[in-house]
Amino acid sequence: MGRHFLKDQDFQAFLRALLKAKAVVGPVAKKHKFVFARLEAPGDLRLDYDVTILPPKKEFSPTSQDLVRFDGARFEGCVEPQEKILFGVHFYDVKALDMTDLLFKEKNDDRNYTAHREAATIVVSNIQKVAPRAFWASIGSEVKPKGHDAWLTKISGGYVFETRTAKGEALLQYGKFVPATEAQFRAARQANEDILKKCPEKLQGSSAEVAKKVRAAFSREELWTKFAKDCFSCGSCNTVCPTCYCFDVQDWWNVDQKSGARTRTWDACLTEDFAKISLGSGAAENFREERAERFRHRFMRKSAYLNPKLGGPACVGCGRCSMACTADIADPVRVINEILEA
């Protein structure tokens, strides 16, 4: 909607005013890594982060979330959205949120997610430091981030602040913004373009080529067995993924055996029990019993199955899965490039 500029010396005052008026969540340091957390002071914000441990989806779909609370015959829903500003999100995580927005809204609107999402204002920040396993420059370039309200880019002397929605415009009242010059806007655009050249990993094919090749490799059992040989089935790659959205639902009863809550928690398709179903009378069936089957399923979902629905792959190249994998086998670049070369 508009292009604005904020001087370096006015940035802390802007943040201070935001924190006074709103709940603000942003990247903060956690030892030598980073997490999204509630900001208590302007100095907590670390826009020079490379990647957070968990993606910002946790602000809208927490790791554990009550859906219904009950007490005898009485029950109540748990849709309790809180207005917040999610500040400093990288563009690849916005692309991931766009995907989960679509998936949680289609057919039956999941208000436990969408109510939290609609209550948020999202401010993107340009990437200043690149994660060691990132490959966001070479995946899904045909899909652009949409679900944000403003885009902040650090340039010499200050920040260019591009507003995308009325929510983004509303943030201008908290800072000493002036109209950005054409030179400042060009500098911001150049900064965002230049960082794309610094990704350490790169896919060797387009989204269409990757989807076609990965699908064609479905029946190559020996290949998937090799890829999954060292897999611990821990689900770490799923847990940190910004586009994974599977969950388990269980009822938790209090000691009075009358009250409790129906709760959903994040689930992971790489774990052994994910695809196990009850057949009754104590019997069960696991339709992805082998590690190779689960490993293959993850790559089919991320690179092929959802492409028609999402307009591109269900992966944004953040590199979190590669960094979280204890066995160092989850790297999509390594796996997909080997399939492309076959």
C-alpha cells in the first residue's frame, strides 16, 4: 500500500511504542539459537537471526491446544484468540503460513487455527543472516509470500517499511516514519534480491521437474530403503517443519472422572505409530510400518502430492529439518538431487 522509511535512531522508540500498545512476538536469542517469543523489551528483538528452532505456526497452532473443555454434561469450545503482532518473520515462513492458512480453511474452517491467525498482524523482515542448511532460493520460486501485513528491510541508515494491508498501515502511528525515496526503495529491493544468492544449498531442478521425478521414484523401494537406513523414526523433521500440520486428538480426564479436555497435539508421520489404526479387540494395523515407507511419504508430501493444491511444493527451504535430524539424513536437497540425477 505504501513505502515508508524509519531512521536507525528511531527504531527502538518504534518498538517501545509497539510493546506498550500490543503483545509483540518476535525472534529472540536462546543461547546460540533463536526462537519466536513474547518481547519484553526492544533489545530482545534479534532481526539478525538465521532461522528459529520452531516456525511461527506455533503461535496459531500450538504444540498442545485444547479444543473442548467438558464437565459432566456441560462443554465449551476453546477458541480464545489473542491479538498480537508477529514481528520479524522471514519470507519463507510466511509462505509456509500461506499453506497452512489454505489447508485449515478449506472445506471446514478450523476456527481453533483461523481465529488466532486472523487476530495477528504479521511483519516480515529481510533475511540478514543465512542458516547453514537453507535452500529457500531454489525451491518454490513461483509461489510468492502473501499472508503478511508489512515488510521491513534493513538498509544503510534505517529501515524501509512497506505496508501491504490496513493492519500494516495501522502500525505507522507508532513510529516516526517518512515517505521512502525511490533510492531507498531500490536499496531495499536490492538487499532482498542479493540475499537469495547466499543460500548454501540448492535444488538442481524446478518444482515441476522435482515433482515428476520424485513421483516416478515411488516404486524404487531399494532407493527409499537406502535413504531411510539410519532413520530413528523420531519425527524431529516433522516437528520443526513450518508446513507440517498433522495432529493427534485425545481426551484427558481429571481425577473426578467427570471433567477434562479434548486436546490436540502435533503429530509426526515419521514416527512408527503415526499410521497405526485399531481393528478392535486389541488388534491393530500399521499401513506404513517400514521406515522407508514413512520416509518416502514425507518426500512425496513435500515435493509432489500437494503441488496442485498449493501451486508449488509443500516445502519452503528453511533447512530446519536438516538441522534437527540427528542422523543427518533428512536434508531434502541431498535426497531430491540424488533422485534428479538418477
